[in-house]
Amino acid sequence: MMAFSLELTEEQRDLRGWVHGFAADVVRPAAAEWDEREETPWPVIQEAAKIGLYGFESLADLFGDPSGLSLQIANEELFWGDAGIGMALFGTSLAVAGIFSAGTPDQLAEWVPQCFGDEEDPKVAAFCVSEPDAGSDVSAMRTRATYDEARDEWKLSGQKAWITNGGIANVHVVVASVDPALGSRGQAAFIVPPGTPGLEGAKKIKKLGLRASHTADVFLDDVRVPGHCLLGGKERLDARLARAREGGKAGSGGRGQAAMATFEVSRPTVGAQALGIARAAYEYALDYAGSREAFGRPIIENQSIAFALADLRTEIEAVRLLIWQASWMARNDKAFDAGQGSMSKLRAGELAVSATEKAVQVLGGAGYSREHPVERMYRDAKIYTIFEGTSEIQRLVIARAISGRQIR
């Protein structure tokens, strides 16, 4: 029997060094420019595609790690470089996760490569769930999908809000309600292929942070897609809806929900992104505190500064282990019996906020200036307590898991 070990494999260490090098040499030098421009950093995406960091094969390799850690290692390092550019690169992976969680092997083979394009013409993809009146309350979704049996087509109508890569994506994965009476159990996910008429993206939203990542509303005006664009296929959907109709109260939980299944897979990954931001802020503050002098000595020699940095380092190490545990559980089909996926996202998101705020405080007035990157990190961090489930929703998931009760 192999002894228990938390040491990374040689392949994982090589991966960490490779992504860290790209983050340090390519991402960080470009971060301030693309944050200021508030545009998708296509040259950086293309550079990542050329070296094999952005694409179907690289993501498949990350997902294929039986420990579940490689994807999180890559995300931590990339978002250590810059969160806005990191999201521009990894935003596509959420759509891929949606295809992976609901699609058939043939659908994965057909659509996932189209999410990325190639190194000469890179593309992005979008996962469309949130709506203006249905953010965390996925069961309140109003986007409808109706089936035209004669033409074997689905018609999608509705509006999606706050969609990463919305409107500029080559492939949109859209979650819609097939049977509204069943709440979230009556939903399904659909592929909207490139160039499909009726899908339009609104103007890019001006955001506090993650400015290099494109976010926009998506409008679906009687969008028609072929029957084979229903992820999982109609036979599987019909069987699931039949079980739901026999199962009682609408809106109750279940892994079969199109949106929730994707979020379960992605929460530790989102946590790893937040961890990368927190670590970057901590390291910058640590270096600054060692070189900045006040009253004749480096400010790190003051306990108030040193203890704050010690606490941050402790939290970073603890949160990383929580993320790794949840990632291993998800990759090895272990149930989140205590909401471990939500735990990892909750703690990492709140750490990103507290770490960047502390970094700004350590730098003082300099930290409030755009001359130092902690100002940008501070803005980028806040979204991690909001998107893909607010901190309050994560606590609700955890509370339900540990109590076995439908806490509201």
C-alpha cells in the first residue's frame, strides 16, 4: 500500500512551474494595460494557445489528473498573474464544464474543440445561466425551451445576465426551463452553435474588477437549434422529467439540475482562482513590508504588520488544502457530504477580499494608487464573494448539507 503523501508529483510540479512562468512573463506585464483598456486580451489568449496552455487538449489533461489537483494548480498560478486576464483565459472552461456535466461523449467531441478554436484563430465560450430576476435563485429561471417535434428543433427565448464571454463566444451553452412547473428540476442545457440567428449580446458591462474579462447580457429571441444540441439527448431528458414529475415538490434539489451540476464541479476551481489573487496580494505586501522603512526600520519589524502577514500566510495554506480536498472528492466521485465544494469557494473568496484589503493597508497611500497592483487585486477580489453563488448561498448549501434540513 502506498504511503499517504501530500507531495505533488513531478508532473504537477512541472505544470505549476510552466503556468507560473507564463503568468510571470506574459500575463503580469500585460495586466495593467488590459485592465485599463477593459477589452478582451486576444493577443494573450493567442499566446496561451500557441504554447498549449489554452485549448481542448490542455484542459483535458488538467481534467484527466486522477487527483483532481492539476486544474486547481493551474488556476492558482494563472490568477496569481492577473485575475482579469486569467478569467479571459479560463472563462471558457465553465462552458466546457457545462458540456462535460450534461453532454454525451459525442457532444463533448463535437463541441468542446469549437469552444477554443485554434492557435491561429482562438475562440471563447460562454455558460449562460444567470438572469436579471434569477441569480442565485436558479429555480426562478424564465428562459424557456420548447420542442418542435415535426422539425426536431428546440426554440429558446429569454434573457441571460452577467454572462462571461456573452455575445462574443463561439459557442454558448444555455440553461433553459423545459417544464417550469418542476422548477430547477425541469431545466436542461443546450448548445447554441456559432452564428445561430436570434442570439445577441448586449454592450459589455463596465465592472469594478476583472475588467479584461468580457461580461454582457445575452438575449435569445426565438433561437432555434437542432435537436442534437440538447445536452444529454431528449431520451435522457424525458426520463429525468418523468422521474421529477413523480417525485413531488417542485424546486427540490438534485445533481440532475443542469446549472447546479456544473457549479458543483466548478466551485473548487473558482476557489483556486480566488486563492491565486490572495497569494499575489500577500506576496506583494510581504516584499513591500521588507523594503519600506518607517522610523528607521523596515515596517515588517512591527508586530502589527508581521502578525497580519503571518495570519494571511496561514489562511492561504489552510484554504489551499480545503480546495485540494474538494477537488479530489469531485474528481473521484465522492459526495460533498458537508458541502465541501461550497466550503472551498466560500473560504477562498472571503480570503481574497481580506488579503487584498490587508495588502492595500500595508502599503498605505501607495496601495491606493495604481502605481501598485494591489489596487487592481483589491477590485478583482470582490466578485469572488458574489458570482457562482454568493457567500450567503455557500453557507446555505453547507448548512443544508450538515443539518439534513431544508434551511431557508
